[in-house]
Amino acid sequence: MNHTWHTKAACQGLDAEIFYPATDDDADAAEAKAICGLCTVREACLEFALNVREKDGIWGGATERERRRLIRQRRRTA
């Protein structure tokens, strides 16, 4: 799997705690989602998290709950 997108991520060098909020609440995830919203590799990041079934953190601007929802939607349309 190609991970070169990671070197271009907007989160590089930022405090990881931003992307691992205490709850899955949108308010706690707001800062991470704002950073992800400006990231040029957001889609690759999200796809990575979906493919490996990442359970924690904000990836590609999506919380764990949002990623589970996306996986369910993809299964239904497949």
C-alpha cells in the first residue's frame, strides 16, 4: 500500500492529541476536522483509514462513527 500521501498531510508535525479527541463528539473533533478540511491528501487519508478499519481518531476528516457509516453505505451499494 502506498503511503506517500502521509508526507503531504496537513497534520504533519501537529499535536496528535488534536486527532484523538476524548469523545467521538463533533465538538471535540472540530479542530481536527478543520485541519483535515484544508488538507490536500484528505481523501487518501480517509481511504486508508477505511481500508485498514482504523478504529481511533480523526482520519480524512471523519470520526470513527462516520467511517463505520461510510463502510456500511459502501457495503449496501456494492
